Amino acid sequence: MQDINSVRQILIDKIATSNSPADVLKSPELKKLYSVIGTLPANERGAYGKSINDLKVEIQSAIDSRMDEIDNAAVEPLDVTAPFDINSSLIELMDTENGTKHPLIRELENVVDIFVRMGFEAIESRQIDDDKHMFESLNFPDNHPARDGYDTFRTEENFIPPAHTSTMQNRILSAGRDRLESGGQIAAVSYGRVFRNEDVDVTHEHTFYQCEGVFVSETASLGEMLGTLRSFFEAYYGQKLKIKTQPAYFPFVEPGLEFAIERPAVLGGKPGDWLEMLGCGMIHPNVLELAGIDSKKYRGFAWGGGVERLVMLKYGIEDLRHFESGKLQFLREFK
Ligand code: DAH
């Protein structure tokens, strides 16, 4: 009984200053008290057991009131304009835990990694750009209706938060021109955030991620492009896949295609369940020429598509809005 009293004091003191008071229930002092039960003569066990139970009830109510104290302190609003030390006592009381990478960033790194292993250079896409890169250099004539398809935001100064990672193509091509002329190739992916003035719903966000690829050589072909894309998708999903393409219009490629994969059975797919994954095609001669590349001598292919779509299929996520929601419950599933 002596022991129980001294343990009681130790635990109550611990609870009074702890920010996670429930941890006390796992303390070695308490465990030791339990282990004593087995060593007592049978006629003393009942009384001893009851004292431990009483102690537990007392500890639990001390924990509860300490938790209330912590909660009340933590709901006091942080003054974000105050010097750090004014808030630090509140911050200490908050239930902090180590953060992890956002699932989209982790998957984007995965995607980029696969292309890097295939020999592509990785370049982060800009988050602010101009009309030349977003449209003109990609063979979108002025006032062409194809521009409308991109629901582009503009700043008052007429800058553009890009609506696609294709905004990097002209830079990649111009920077690679010398390499081509000395017998090399251009092989690069650009990746990053893109922005569209869209109504948000289950499959549309105003802010999302894309990954784009560009390859130029003297002999680049559509067959090579399809092989590259198939290799990428099979690496990303870790299995053989069925692919198909159909014609599509993008001003910067000719021919332009939409590339689809069949949803794999392990991911809930049935035969004929085609999912359009990205746009691609042979780079339009005008796009090569606008970057100073001789379109009679060199050819290229390019592709670009959204990252969320890849990740949603991989993990069976049904609502695109989860990614930007900041919901911890969703994010913790990817720890
Ligand atoms: N930029 C296009 C989009 O966001 C996707 C795309 C299509 C990129 C064809 C390409 C391409 O590089 O060749 O809708």
C-alpha cells in the first residue's frame, strides 16, 4: 500500500506537467504495481487489486482534467503577428507530430524518377510565365479558339500562371539546339503546378500538377514515343498494360493523339475500361522552327498529362478535391 501511495504521487505530478498525460498509463511504475499482484498471498490479492483499480480511476480523472486544461489553452487563438516567443508556450501545448511529404509530391517524384532513369533530364516548370511561352511558341495563333480550351488566368500585368507544362517546351528546345547540332538528342521532362480558371468538382481543380516530356533527334518516331510511354506506365503501375491511341487536336503537335490505358483488373478494371491518360504527338515543325531547330533535319515527340489522374487510379481515390483539401485524415493514409 505504501508503494501504491508513492506511485500515486509520482503519476499525479507527471500528469500535471505533461502535454500527453495519457502516456502515464504506460509508465513503468504502474506496470510494476501490477506485477506485484502475482507475488502476494491469495488472501491479500483482492484488497491490493481494488487499491490499484481505485488508483487507476483517480489517474484517469487527473488525465481528463489535464486534457481539458490543454484543450482550453490551445483554443486561445495564435497571434500570428506576435513575436515567436509570445506564442511558444501555446505551441508547446499543441499536439504536434512530424510531417510527411504530400502524397502528390511523393508520386510526382516517382514519376520524374522513372523518366530520369530512362535518360530524361528533369526541369521544374515555372509558376508564372508569359503569352509567348504559354501560347505563341506552341503554334497557337493569336485569337485562335484553341486558346480558350485552357481557361487561362492572367495577372493585371498580363503574365500567366501557366495552364500546362508545355509552357516549358520552347525553353527546353532552344537550350537543346546546340546539343542536337553536335550530334546529340534533346530528352527532357518538365513537371510542376499548373492553373486553370475552372469550376471545381470531383474531376476538376483550379490547381493541379502535370508532367511533360520532349524528345528530339534526327530519327524520333511515333513508334519510339509509344514505346517510351508504355514503358513509363508499366513502370509506374508495376505491371503489363494494354494501351491505345486516338487522334486529337493540339496546335503544337502533328499528328496529335490521346493516349489511353486499360484499367488493370487489380485496380478494379474490366476489359474495355479505357482511361485517357495524356495528350501526345510529333512536335509540329513550327514549334521546332520557333526554337531555332531545323525541322527538315530534326523531328521530335512530346507528351503531357495530369499527375493526379495517375495517382487516383493507383490508389482508387474517387475525388480529386481531396489532394488540395488539407484534410489530415486523407493525408495520413499515405504515411
Ligand atoms: N498541354 C496539353 C494539355 O494540358 C497536353 C499535351 C498534349 C502536351 C499534347 C503535349 C502534347 O506535350 O504533345 O492539355
